[in-house]
Amino acid sequence: MTNTQVTLLQIDNYGPWTVTPEPRREADLQTLQSRLYADVSQFVGNRGGYTFFTRFDNMIAVTNGLDLEDHRVLQESIGNRYPVTLSLGVATGTDPVHALSDATTRLQEAGSAQDEDRRECLEGRIIEDDHRTDEDVQIAHFDVINATGNYTDELNAFDTFIEIEQGYAELMRHMRYAHDSLSFFVGGDNVIVVCPDLGYDEYEEAIGHVEEAVDVSLQVGVGRGKSAHDAGFAAKHALETCRADGTRVELEWES
């Protein structure tokens, strides 16, 4: 059974800040957001976690292995180097959707995202080390079959982007509502999905659903691990097996 620890990272009072005392240059805001994400991703990644940019002002991380002190250090580091601060909600659950919902509720109860008095809140609970297992996190790494040949080398860059995003959007919606999973586009034609304890049939069904709905063909490698890094790295190896053998679904623990 999976036991995912999820952290919601929310920039405090960000909307009002972007227009105070007057609207800030869009290029500056985009630069700030991308640098902030890169720093958060590196901090969490160095401790075995994964961070996803999502909407940039609200980021989602899988943080199995990080304790509350790690989260405080992250807040302090960002507060020292950026003109904005982060509030963090942390929760755990047997499926990542439930964990994210609990983390979100903790932040919402602490105050609105645009409450000028809510700054650097840290609310929630973690998985203690003596309760962690090698099957806590399940990561599925999807990509588009022959994206280069079917899209990149045939269409202009924006039309390729549309095709890839259509596949991602359909997969994201389906995995959320059919399988209690969180899907994140991570560049190129790659989507990483944080899942509960799913098996071969569920992944085969998801691939079939996307192909029927938007005519985008996917393959997926799936891994388990004590942390997001462990599970994700196993998923990468399983995806390489798909590419080498022409299979659509590979589960690392069954290979």
C-alpha cells in the first residue's frame, strides 16, 4: 500500500504583490517564478523528493523523507533570497489526491492565499522514519510513442505542443478522477504521475482511454520506492524497457 507525503507550496499574497505599488513587468514575474521553482526543485530533489511547478504560485511536491525542519529551512532560504515568502501545507495519505486535499485544507484554514497577514505558515504532519517502507511512493512515467517522428519532425513547434498538451490534459483528468492520481507535465512529451497502488490493468485502461479520446498513443513505465526519487528512477528504467521492447506498460517490480 502506498503512503504518499505531499507538500503544497503557496506564495504568500502573490497576486496583490504583483500589482503593488503598480503592475510589475511580466518578464520579471516569469523570471522570478522560474527561478523560485528551480530553487525549490533543487532543495527538495537533493532530499529525494519531486517538485512540480503546476501554476508556479502554487507548487506541489512529493516529500517522503523530508521532515518539518527541512520544510522550515526551505522557507527560511526562500525568504532570505526572494521578495516573496512561501507557506507550506504537508499531509500524507494512501492516495496522493487525499494527501493533497488535506495539505490544501491546512493552508486554507491558516488564511487566504491573498491574506497579507498570512506569511510563512507551516502546517501539517509527516511520515516518521520508522513508518516508511520501500513501497510508499508509486510513480508512473508516461511519454508519447514516437513523438519525434509523429509530431516534432512533421508539424510546427506550436502545433506539436497542442498535440502533446491534448494528450497530457486528457491523461491528467482521467488519472485524477478514475484513479486518484496526480499528473504533471515535465517537458518534451513526458508526464509524471504520482499514483496510489495501481496495477497493470489500470495503466492499460488509462492508455486506451487517452488514445480513444484524443488519438495520442502513450507508453508508461512504473516504479515504486521509499522516496519520489527512488520510485521515479525505477519508472524511468521501466519506460526504457517499453522503448526497447515495444511494450505499452512496464511495471518495474514485475520485470
